Amino acid sequence: MGNKVAKLGVIGLGPRGLNLMRTMTSIEEIEITAICDTYPETFEKAFQIFDEANLKRPDTYTDYNEMLGRQDIEGVIIATHWITHIPLAIACMKAGKYAGVEVGGAASIEECWQLVRVYEETGVPCMLLENCCYGKYEMMVLNMIKKGIFGEVVHCECGYGHDLRKHLVGQYPPNNRLYNNMHRNGDLYPTHGVGPIAKMLNINRGNRFVSLTSMASKAVGLRDWIKKNKEPGYELANYDFVAGDVVQTLIKCAHGETVLVTHNVTLPRPYSRFNVVQGTNAIYMEERKAII
């Protein structure tokens, strides 16, 4: 008996959506039957992926509600702007379609409760698509923890460090990352680090996060970069950004472990997920690269 083929739709054909489709078109058990974006010019980029894989081109939509009305779609991948993720996930679940949501996910406790209520109402699952849970080193450490090599885990560190200044202010009107830095102060992108660490600490599998304390530094990195690299009349030349340049959050777990989460994307720095796992028998520390 052959494997069942999952028929999926995709909403959002930006770089992340296109990369996800490249992966999905290489999996025999997946058939993408419909794609949706408010910018029709993105369809040709998507078609190239299907042509290269010798696959039938999917139907196209600019209105996601029309796509969700199709009976043949079982699940939907959502790769749009961050601020649209939760409303789209809820629409998919209410339409009876499994929702696969790219990061970031919910941006408030209320949005989390909205997802819970819709799941209880519909019974349709929703999954956050955190790729770093499947990173080579993250899975290596998870396997070592399961084998007992670390002994009892006491403390972890994680996060997201990435110099995104050029990317953030390279486009106007604001892309999703810039919009969030303009209007929200907090760890705007925690799941790259927290996702893998949650698996290592058995969060929601017997353990749980019980409390946290979070602090943000001042927000000067983006404005400084704009003054040095953009013309004086640039739209955001004098904008007071809200998100602190460095945000650190200390989490306490029910079983006594602590987790330090760091977000740093608006200052000069190398890429890092800050990974540290400290146990009674061993420690893992991500290689820290010096700035040259």
C-alpha cells in the first residue's frame, strides 16, 4: 500500500514561503495544489520551482478565503508577515485545514488564548514551524541528553543574535521585522532558541515554564546605522524605534532549571543562537566567534 499524499496550500510567497516550497516539492508524500499571495507577480517565481521539479503548477489565489473554500486542501502553510500569522491560522482551523505557521507566532497572551479556543472549538491542530528544533547541533545535544551524557540539566542559554540592520531598513514601507522593531519592545524572535531548549527540558512533557523576568536595553542601533548609511531625508532618519537592541529574559522551570534567552539583531555582531546546556556531568557551549 502506497503512502498517503497530503494535499497542501501555501499562503505567502516571499523568500520563506518559496524556500519552504522547494523543500516540499522534493517530498513525494506532499502535493501543493494551491498557492496564495496578495502580490500576483510572485506566482511566476513559485511556478519556476514546480517546473524545475517537473510537477503540475498549482492553482493561484489572491484571496485566502477563496483558497480555504477548496475541499481538496488538508493543510495550509502560512509564511506571510508576522502580524498576520495568527488570524490566518485561525481562519485555516475554522475552515477545517491543519495550520502550519511560520515564526513568529502569537505576539500576546490573548492571541495564544485565541488559538486555544479555536482548537477547542474545531479540533483542528496548529503547528509552529520552528526549523531550529531540527538543527544538527540542537538534535545532537538533545540525543546526548536523552542518553544521560549531561547528567541532570541545570541551566540553558539560547536566543537569536544576527546583524539585521541592513535587512531591516533596506525596505520601506516596513517589512514584518521592521514593523515589529518600530512598534513592539520585547524579544521579537524567541523560538529559534526556545524551541530546541524546550525539547531538551521536556517543556509540556512533564516540565513547564513557570515564570520569567525580561529586560530590554535602550534602542539606538537602528537609528545609528541609518544616520551612517542613509541619506538625510530617509523616511526613518529620526524615528524612535521601540524594540531594545538587546533583550534578555530569564525563565524559571517547574523542575528548577533556568533558561537565559537573548535577542540581539540591531547591533554589529556575528550570527549566534547563544546555545549553552549545563548539566551535572557535562556542558555544551556554542562556538562564539569574534567580531573582526
